[in-house]
Amino acid sequence: MGYIDELGQQAKVASQSLAKLGTAQKNQILGQVADALLAETDAILAENARDVAKAKDNGISPVMVDRLRLDAKRIEGIVEGVRQVADLPDPIGQVVRGYTNLDGLKIVQKRVPLGVIAMIFESRPNVSVDAFSLAFKTSNAIILRGGRDAIHSNTALVTVIRKALAQAGVDANAVQLVEDTSHAVAEELMQAIDYIDVLIPRGGARLIQTILIWRPKIVINAKTQRPSVCNAAESLLVHEAVADQFLPQLEREIAKVHPVTFRADDKALAIFQNAEAASEEDYATEFLDYVMSVKVVGSLDEAIDWVNRYTTHHSEAIITKDLEHAERFQDEVDAAAVYVNASTRFTDGFVFGLGAEIGISTQKMHARGPMGLEALTSTKFYINGQGQTRQ
């Protein structure tokens, strides 16, 4: 039996036992996991420091190191996410709809677990805890495959969780970490259809978030607060009527927070004091750094067309006082989250009140946007009859 087969079989068995847990039990166990993570903060940070040191030795950029780094405050945030998931309503068993058909059959559709989830994600170690807590609350077992940059951090976090589960009398294989970070094993995991019901890849795709704006503070927040995360702004549109006033102001103000390299079209390039000429590729690049593409546009129609050409359907934003323009932008832009007068940095399951998120879905079937508890459930039809037969 291969390595992934073994993990898959163990997860399948664990998922069957999780389906028997009631809401109160799951919430209590999540509280115990949160307590254990907080108690093991020092040990987790020690393992994270190994990952950070290796990342620096490998020449990884400072913003990507920050994406990887944990500290006591971030551990507290992770723990709070677990507690918030415990406080959320349990979707399992919820009745989606119920009715009696023409044959007199009583049909009820309820939410049920997916079964076994596999998740492949990048270097942010908090994802492993978020993914576990959401999967556990929805009675799903989960197999985690993080990036090699965070292997020590993820191992420490998952070890603490597994120990807490075992102490609570729950199958520790409700969460498992793929410790082999090779691409070959990742591909094997993606093909393990005999065991895995849903595969969730998180990260890796380019993300363009575009802002048509006349005030700098939202751009500055969206670009610089944490440039390495998926909801950081990567591209900026500015209307030609305000570009001469706005772009120099943005350049001055953003430099007070952190220098940003602007890659600009010809019109913006003539306005900036220091900028680089943008290539076509720049408008389709997820920089994950202090770099931003900039374009001057002549109308809302041009902006919407441009956004829909380059969007990855994640998060887009418009800053405007014109209600009609705001509503058109939200209606016509094809993205999972569309903002008016706010930073894209809010696209986050925790912020949206989902407790945590297992990812941001940009597809349109089953789930879209931050994926919380309900996104990790399926539905089942319960049919009760009184001897009916079909003619």
C-alpha cells in the first residue's frame, strides 16, 4: 500500500466516526484544540523559526517570509478562529427544504458531510488550523498538504491538533498532514479518487484586484498592509479626470508607509515621478510584493471591460461617490467579492463572520467567495413513503 493510499484509508475511517459526533461534542473538542494550540505556543513558534530561518537562507523575499512567520499575536488569532468556528451554527443536519410531491412522498433535503477533504496550500501555516476547524465542524476528515517552506510549522500545528483529538477520544486521523512535500506525492494525492471526496487547491493562481479610485488611503491599505496575501491589491485603475491630482498624491503618501514600485501605462508613466513602464504581462501578474500595475482609463465602461478581461474573479473594488456607477460596477464585474468604497483586504472568512475559511472560491458552482462551513457540506434527499410505486 502506498503512502497516500494509507492516509486516504485512515481518513475514510475517521470520517465515518466523525459523522456520529453531535454538535455539542464537536464544539467542546474544538475548544480543547484551541486551548492546546495556545498552550503549545512556544513549541509552535520554535518550529516556525526553523522554517523562517531556512526561508531567509534560501533568499526568499521579506514579504514572503512575513507570510510564513508566526508570532504570539498570530497564534492568538489562529486560536480565536477555532473558537469562532465552534460558536457558529452547525450546518450538518440542517433542512434545506422539505415538501410532499404529487405521489404523496415526503421529501426532505438535508445538509450532510462531504466525507474526506484533501487540501493543497502554500506557505501560510495558519491555513492548516483554519482548514481543520472548518472540516471538523462539518464532520469531515481532512488531509493537508502544505508547502515545503512551512513543513516544520505545519507539522507542529497538526501534531498539537492530533494530540488534542486523541485525548478527547476522537480518531486523530480526522486530520493528517502529508509530510512528503514533493510534487510527485502532491500529484498522487490529487489522483486519490478512491478516498478523497473533494480536493481543494488554495493559492498559486494570479490575483488581480483592481481599484478605480480618487482617494489614496484605500489603495495604500489594500497594497501595503500585507502584500503577500491573496486579497492584497495588485492593479490600479484611475480615471483620467483625477489622475493628474491623484497619482502624485498616492506616490507621496504610500512612500510614507512603504516604497512601492509602480508599473504604469503611458499616461500614468507621464504623471508619476518614479515608475516603470508596464508590460501586458504586468496587468495579469500576482506580484505578492510591493509592486503594483497602474492604468489610466477614460470611463467606467472602459474600467469594467478591463477588469473583466484581467480578473481572476476573486476581489475587485471601486471607490466612487456615484451610486449608479457603484451599482453598475458591482452588477457587471465578474468576481466573487465586489467592493464599493472599501479595501479588498476584507475578503476573508474570519472577517465575513464565517469563523475561518478553507479558501476563496472563484468558481460558480457549489460555492463562491470565502468558503466557510456550508461550503464544506453536501446535501442528501430523505424520502418517506407509504407504499407508493411509480406507474
